[in-house]
Amino acid sequence: MPRVTFTTTIQRHVTCPPADVPGRTVREVLDAVFAANPAARSYVLDDQGAVRRHMVVFVNGRQIADRVTLTDAVAPDAKVYVLQALSGG
């Protein structure tokens, strides 16, 4: 099963331990995580279900391309990382 990990900067705001969950797309994987942890959902996704502007999701070291419908493929042994995007100057 894919393993989803949230960075410690996110965990300062909402508890979200690493989780091994089923799914073949980013949407399926994140939905499985958020089914067990609804508080994390609203922190990572907006009210339309898209990745929030200040969040970034990587699958096996590559940033996802589809931030809206989350259709990027996830292999059974994938590592999914959710982190806050950094900005500023």
C-alpha cells in the first residue's frame, strides 16, 4: 500500500501521523487518509477538494501535476509526501 507522510510543519497545526492506505490515484490515497483523519482534510484541501495553494504533494519525489482533481497515478509501493509550500524572499 502507498505510504502517506505529512511534514512536521503541518503537524504543528493538525495531527496527521504517517499512514499506509489503499489507492491508485492521489485522490483515492488522500481520501483514505482523510476518512480516518477529517481534520487534516480541510488543512490540505480546499472546499472544492483541490490542493490548497500553500500545500504541495509529491509522489515518489515528483510533484503532482493535477492539483484540482488529483488524478496522478500512485503505485502500490509509492511514497506520498504532503508538505507546506514555501514562499517569500
